[in-house]
Amino acid sequence: MKSFIEEFYYGNIEPQELSSELGSSLKKKLNSLVKNEDEFREKLTEEEKKLLQQYTNLYNEFLSMSVADSFISGFRLGAKFTQDVFVK
């Protein structure tokens, strides 16, 4: 039987899937966001739509990097707790 760390390494564990309560809440927020964006886009000119798309793409890149940074920070914090428990 593989350890938790091995399963994580081989991609068999998705941290996002471990929180089902948060998943339904996020899904509701996402649906609301998409609905509002669709309504907003209907009111824009083609040039404004392009500008909004550029903004959205950049924001998504920023958000992706920010989420990865938060994950790494949380992982390091957990490792420090583990170290404190077993080493000190």
C-alpha cells in the first residue's frame, strides 16, 4: 500500500477534492459570477469586450499564482507543525 505522500506525488490525491463543503459553496459563487459576467458582456462594445477579456486573462493568471503560493505556504506551515511535534 502506498503512503499518503506517494499517492500525492503520483497525482492520485487532489487537494481541491478534499473539501466537499467548500465545493458546493464555491460552485454557487461561480454560477453567480458567470451569470453576472454574461449580463455585463451583453452591454459592452466589441472593443470593451476585448479589453475585459485581457483583464480577465491577466487576473486569472494572477489568481492561479496566488492560489499556488497559498498552497505552498500552507504546506510549509503544516511541515513546521509536524517538525515541531516530532523533533522538539
